[in-house]
Amino acid sequence: MSYADNRKIWEEAYQELLKFGSDGVLQNEILEAKEVFFSKLGRAHEMREELFEVASQSFLEWYLFEYPTRLFTKTPAVVFLSLGLGSTGKNEILERSLFNHWSIYEIIAIKSDRLILKDLLLGHKRVALKELDAPEFRGWKIKEGQIFQARLFPLAGAAESKEEIYFFTHRWLHPDPEDQMLMSVCKKRQPKWSLHKDLLLSSFEAAVRSYGIQSQIKASGSRNWLYQDLQKRYVS
């Protein structure tokens, strides 16, 4: 199955889930979740239209797969699947997407059509499809050792193969000068499973807000204080 076919199947399943998560009894839930998610970002994500679009993608994926709704005390994705909504074939890929693959990744090898990644919070190796024509790869100068944050989704046809292959809809690159610090933070927090989600929200905030202070950091020659705060919070 081609990447385009895989992506189409996933996109159709995702849109069914999104419709459920934003309509009817969950209409107010998504608005409340949006306030929670964007409360710390200020106006940094509105600097450029494309940043706002990517931040919005991050929010929707977080809401659907991470946010426990007040009404059901479960995420919209879990509720959707528990109620048996959606078609059987598409629900299978959503079920495989329930596992938490939102994490911070290091690129440890670059192949012709694959990225070999290390999940810095879980320590696992992941293989992600590299499709340079896809939106998430455009304008990205991929290098070994880069650290980025994303949610990985399994390809629809990957269950038939021995190796699970993933893709991501977008990614947030963390600044190169902060790589060693992030690796240190992730290593220290690996055993603390219950705090991973809190760390991921904080590191996401630092990545997004960094776009708004790049010129200040360059002019002052100082370290990125957003990541300094992150280090103090999660290493101490």
C-alpha cells in the first residue's frame, strides 16, 4: 500500500473522530480544552499564519488522544471507539493510534525513505516514513542528531509487516543549542511515566514560544530562557 493510500485511510478515520470530538455533547469540551492548551502560549503562535496552523494541529491531536473529557472522563478517541462509532476498517487504525507516541525524538539515522528515531522519553527506536513531498517535510533540512517533538501514527498497512512504520502530520524542531539539555531532561524523567505528559506540554510551549524570541536571543547572545526554565523545573 502506498504512502498516499495509507495517509488517505488515516485521514478519513481521523476526520470521523474529529467530527465526533467537536460536535454534539463534546462541543463545549473542545472549547474548554482549547483554553487549557493555548493558555501558556500567549500570542507567540500567531506571529506567522503557518505557526498558528501547526499549533492548531498539535492542539487537535492532543485533545483527541490525550484530553480526558469531563463528561466521559476519557479521551474523545477512547469514547469514540468504546461506543463502536466509525467503520470497522478505519477504527482499527485509530485503535493502534491510542498508544502514546507523542514524544521527543532524536534522529539517529537517515535512510532513503525512512527516519530512524530514538524516543528520548521511552528509550525505544521508532521508524518513521520520510516522504519529502509531504507537508511535514517541506523546508526541513533534516540532519542526524536533530531533536523534534511530534506524535507518531502507525501506517494503515504497517500491521502486515514485521516492522511498525509510523508517520507524523507535523513536527516542532527544538533549537539546536538546547539538544544536550533536552536529552538530559528526558533521561532523568524516563522512569517518571506519570509526568511525561506534563513535560511534553512544557517542552511544546518552549518550542512554540521560541519562534517569538529568536531575534532577542540573537541580539543579546543569551541562552533561551524558556529552556532554562524548563531545565530548572524538570531536572531539579
